[in-house]
Amino acid sequence: MVDRSKGMRIRLRAKSTSKILEKELRRKARKLKDDPTLILPKCGGECAHCPFEKLKRSLNKVVERADDPDALERLSRGGDKLARALAGFLKILYEERIPYLALLRTPGGEVGYAQRGKTPTEKMVAVQYYDRPSLKALGYLDFVKKKGLTMFITENALICTGKEPVLSDEVLKSLEKAFNKKIKHSGKRDGLHVLHCRHLKADSVVSLKAERVPYIRLTWKKGGLQVAICEKCSTEIGGNAYHRMGGVIMRRKLKKEVKVDVQVAPVKLSEDCPDVDFTPPPAVDYYSGELDDSTFIKRALNPTVNPFYPLEDPFLLPRVSVMEETLRGFLTH
């Protein structure tokens, strides 16, 4: 799973609360008082037993005591962490002012939240921003890590599909958006939903055939997904395709399940040339996000990376395949 704590930092300096933000927080608190299930992920699977039943009972227990400020104070300091966060948040309905907010710095900017009760920051933020799926997801990291659940962050919802991934149209559209709509869903092939940029053909992507441009391909067989983007498009949007996928997919073993390939061979291939192995830098730099797609492709093309690259033969180029932490190179003539 992509580490969502990266780029996030709690600022100890408080921020004065504007009247508009204070009004918005109170509005959200009233909505949760009426319907605490808004905190829960949207169901997108067919589980025999919902993994959030216990949490649902805890949230309802808080709402049952929502008219008693003293009870909310007690509930905000013990029990389920998300229920604690809800109890603390509902306390603001009985406060004359919310003078200050704590700040959480995220990759998307600073987020102000009312620090109430005794519960982790990510739980407070998830409850107070239940209507923003990317922030709501922070409250469910432990469910993904400890219970092995699969969740998807879409534009409008945080979707849980249980222990097995299920790719809905909503999820596929969110994946397209994660790549700045440079990739489009072109249907299913060999049991995989294929998304690729306009410079590539779906059939070539599935078989990892050479195209007129180098490209990177990510295959998540467990989830039935294949994503490919060429060097030109990846340079335009920047970033790292694995981390873009990780911005939508929440899964404990995603890193082990996603296979990354880079195809940099010429248009015409021959099956007569034997495979040759080489050892370029480890793929850990790619999975960690330190290496973007464009640089990763360039390394595959760079003769200094591959000691077997024959400078005298311009038609002999490497096709690099990455699996987990290991790169294997294949020379194709």
C-alpha cells in the first residue's frame, strides 16, 4: 500500500477559525448527529459479514448520547477511535465559539480541524471531512492494514469492496482522473480492465508489444487492472504511475501485487535473439516514489544503466521488466 502519511505533518501552531469555516464545521456536526453512517465507507462488495458492524454500533451509541455534553466528553476519551472522534466533534455544537483549529499539512494543502477528545489526528480529520474521500480514507488505514480490506478513493466516495477488489465504473473513472485523463478505459482483455494513453494500442499493451514510443505498464492481476502510459504522456503529467494508482487503491499488499514493465524496444521485434540479464538499480526507488515514470523509462533507454547495451547496434534495445524489488533486462533484436 502507498504510504499516505508521506507529505503529512501536524503543525503545532493553531489557526484562527474564520466564521465561514466555523459555520461549515457546525453544519457537518449536525449532519453527523442526524446520520453517523456518513462516516462509513460506501459498500461496493458482497461480504457475508460487514467489517464495520461493530463501528456502526459504536457510532450509534455516541449519537444516542449526543444531547448530553458530559456524556460526549466521556465517549471522546474511550472506546473505538472513530467513535471517539465523532463524540469530540459533536462537542462543538455546545461551544459558543471555535476560536482555533489545529492544522494538518497534506500533499493537497493544509487542513484545519477541531482538536477534541483523545484520538489520533487522522481519525479526527476523517470524521470532520467525511465528505472528502481522500481525507476520509485516513481514518481507515488501520482497517486496510489489519483486516486486509480493499478500498477505493473516488471523486465522490470512499468505497470498500471487502477483502477482494472490485473495479466499478466509478473506480475506473477515478483512475482516469488520477492520470489527468491522459489514459482511457478501453474495455477488458484477458480478464483485465485496460487503461492506456492515446499513443498506445490496447492489444499491444496486453502483450507488451513494442510501439513507436517507449511506455510503462502496470499490471494488477488480483484487481483485474492494467495501466499503460507512454513516455511523452508521462512527461507531460509528471509523477509516478504506481503512486497515482495508489492514490485511488487502498490495499495492504498492493506493492507486491503490482508488476511494472517498461517497453523500450523498436517497432519490429524478432524472436530469435536470446535473453540477456543485467542488473540495473533496484526498483525500490520507483515504488517509493523517488523515481518518476519518465526517469524510469529514460534509465531503461540509457546505455550507462545497461552494461550489455551494444552501442554499435542501434536496433538492439532493452525491454525492462520490474517485479517487486528486482529488475530483469531482456535484449530483443
